[in-house]
Amino acid sequence: MKGEVGQLIKHSGIYGLGTILSKSVGFLMIPVYTRYLVPADYGVLELLDLVIFFSGIFAMMGIGSAFFRFYVAADSAEEKKTVAITALFSVVGISLLVLVLMELHAGTLSTVAFGNATYAPLVRIVALTLFFSNLTEVPFAYLRAQQRTVLFVIIGLARTVLGATMLIVAVVVLQKGVPGVVYANLISNALVGVTLIGALMVRVRGKFSREKYEQMLRYGAPLIVESLAMFALVFSDRFFLRHFASLSEVGIYGLGYKLAGIVSLLVSGPFSMTWSWQQFELAKNENAKVLYARIQTYQLLVCVCIGLAVAVMAKDILRIMTPSGYWASARIVPIIALCYVVDNVRSVVMSGILIQRVTHHLASISLVVATVNLGLNYLLISRFHAMGAAVATLLSYALFLILSYGIAQRVYFVRYEYGRNAAVLALAILLYLASAQFRFQLLSSIAVNGLLFLLFPVVSAMMLDREEREMFLQLGLKVAHRLRALIPQGEV
């Protein structure tokens, strides 16, 4: 138990540190965006992200997810190289086809997203950005599968710094607004994408296998439907907001979503990077199901902790970092933060579906969730705008979790720790409701909300048994020791 959890924490911790360093640069860009772009401009960028996400689903064809399953299952180093090269050429070929289609139909995509063809030139640029971004998918997946987490983090950080530098030049120095952001993203993704794909082809001299391609496509294709459902959950509400409200409302909602995304930044993202391959390694263990249950409890505890911090501090953060026109974003942050918590739980409980290779179930689940989400968006956003969008998203994530859990338990039963899960959630909800009762000036608000948040780790530590507390203490001391070793020590 200790070894497996330690490995998960180790790699997730490294990914988390890298993600924090990388994404913190992007987070610090919020004051730049909000001072040089009005909410309507921010709304345009949100809808362009919609176009990229939707097109990217078909550009990947589930190959990225299939890569990990077949790479781990490969019996020899040569077969692993074959999997990597096959995945690489598959993604490049499909992405190229999607690029051509997007360039030809940019006007149509602009009309669907914005209601007119005015933004077709920007759509053509983001089509190129998507292509170059996809070039990085397999090289990054290869580094993760080889557990080269440090190199992965270094490259990711360099990519972020490059992108942020380009954005500052375009938005602040040249003051090019939305087109500047789009061109900056294109240049940074092109430089990184071409570099990584070249490096992988030099390092991995494998052969393309049509058989492996067909196997990965059969495994990954059903995941396209799941990705479309995630598109509905993550992005379709922006379309409804643009239709029923305005681009400014889209921008405010998008900023709130980004702030709640700290949960993904610190927990969900790093965890999924490790879990995407380690869930298959753990399946080989005799006590795999016990490990899945414990890991689910631990990741919920950490995820809720970060989510609570974001929820109680959202108003204060926005008051510090943004003009008053963006402060309305604070009201949706707690709901979206909870969405990330729910989805993080789903990433663990659905492991049985992936382990048993019954991914076709995900297609039917995703279709149901997508349909329900679109219906909820129409009903709630038309009446309540941004708050309606947030609630519709939460209800849809909850449904996604319930359906995924039901199928996974049927094909691979795991007895999860329901009592501790419920206690963790109840504690977080009570503390958030307590914080919502107070209205103070900025400094007093930060102090009170900070103290309320600190109650969570103190009380939740009591939910762990002695062995677990000792395990986490030892792991914490080991991490602290390694971090200290990285800091140059001066002579006394």
C-alpha cells in the first residue's frame, strides 16, 4: 500500500510542481488580460477555445488515451517503440485532415460559434494552432509513460514561459488585442510542436504498424463520444450564454471557470497525468481493488481541500487581481470548483471500464450526459444566465459520475470508503456556508476566510487512522528533504 501510494504521490507531486510553475505564469496573466481586454474580448477568446476543443476531439480520435493502454501492455522495448511511432503518425495524419477541413469551413465554424462569419480569419489561425498543439500530444504522453516526469515538467515550463512572453509582447507592448493573443498562441505552439515531434522521431526509431493503429483506433474511437460529452459539459454553455446573454457574460463566466480551474491545476491535472498509466500498472497487483478505494479517498480529500480554498477566497482574489467589471465571476467559482471535484472522483471510479477494455460503455454514457446537459443549458441559461450555466454543468458532472460508477462497478467491483467520502464533503460544505455569511473589508475577509479554510485540514486529519497519518508524515518529510537538497546551502 505505502509503496504504491508513494509512487502515485511522487509522480503526481512532480507533475503538480511543474504544473504550478507553468500555470502560475498563466494565472498571473489574468491581470494583463482583464486590464487590456474588456469582458467581451475575453468572451471571444472563450468561444475560440470552443472551436479548438471541438475540432481537437476529431483530430485526436482517442489515440492519445489508447497510447497509454497499449504502451503499458507492450511486452518488449521494440513493441513500445512501434506503439509510440504508430500513435505519432496517426495523430499527425488525422490532425492534418482536420486542419484542411477547418480552413475550408472557417466561415461556417465562425457562424456556429459567434452567429456570423466575422471571426472566420481568427478561426483559420486557431486551426493552425490546434494542429501544432496536437504535435505535442504523443511526445508528452511518451515522456509520461516512461515516467520521465522531471523532463516533462521542464519542457512544459519552457513552453508556458514562451507562450506568456509572446502574449505580453502581443497584448501589452504591441496592443493587438484578441488577434494578438491568437497569433501569440500560434507561434508558441508551432515552435514547441515542431521541436518535440522532431526529438521523438530521432529518439524512437520504430515502425508504423497498421495492426496497432487499428487496435488503438478501436479502443480510442468510443472515447470520442465521451470527449464530445466533455465538450458539452465544458464549452456548450458558452454558446448558450452568447445566444441568451452577451459576449461580456461569456467573458465573466469564462474568468470564473478559469479561477475554479485552480483545482485542476493543483490536483486533477497532475493526478490524471499519473493515473492515466498507473491505473493499469496497479491492476496487476493482488490487492488492486483495495488500492483503488484508498487512492480514491485520498485524492478526494486533497481535491476538496483545494476546492474549498478556491471557493472561500474567490471574491478576495478577484478584488485583488481584476477591475470591478469582472467581480461577478466570484459567484460561479464554488459551483465550478465542485464540478472539478466530482470529475476527479469519476476519473478513479471509471478505471474498471478502462481496465476491462469495455470503453464502448463510455459512448452510451456520454451520449446520455451530453443530451441532458444540452437540455439543462437551454432551460437554466435562458433564465439564470451564468449561474444557470454553472448549475447545469454541476448536475451534468454528477450524472456522469453516477452512470460511470454504475457501469464500472458492474464490470470491476470496488468497495469504496463511502463513510469517509461523505464526511469529507460534509465538512467542506459546512465551512464554505460559514464563510459565505461574512462580509468584510478585503484584509479582514482574507483573514477570516483563511482561518475557516485551515479548519479543514485540521479536522480532516482526524479522519485518517494512525498508520495513514504516519505514512503521509513520512512522505511529507521525504519530499521536504528532497526540496531542501535542491536549495543551495550557504556556509555558516
